[in-house]
Amino acid sequence: MYQPPNWTAIAGLAIAAVVALLAGPLVRLTAPGFDPATAALAADALRLLIFLAPLVMLAEVLRAHLNAHHHVV
């Protein structure tokens, strides 16, 4: 049986990849007062932590599915 791709996971990974690529400019834009060392550290942390967002998105979709079928988690 054909299973369509999970668009939530695909979209989440695509958004996370774009944010990871633009981590340096995003940190400079959102935290202009950071010195260069702190901005670099924040950008590195953002590159690592942004990939948790798709996992959370997928977990919420699965939770909603279970909740809709009265299998409350």
C-alpha cells in the first residue's frame, strides 16, 4: 500500500536546514548587542538546536492523531 510522504517532517527539516544555513545572520539580526565571540557561540547553538524543531513538530502531529482516535497520550 502506498504511503504518502510525511509533509510535516519534510517541511520541518527544510525550514531547519534554511535556518541552520542562515544562523549567523539571524543571530546578528536578533541580537545586535552580542560581541563576535558570543554571536558565534549563539549561531553554533542555533545550528544544533534548530533540528529539534522538526522532531517536536512530528511528535505533535502524532499526538494529535492519537488524540483524534481517542488514544489519549
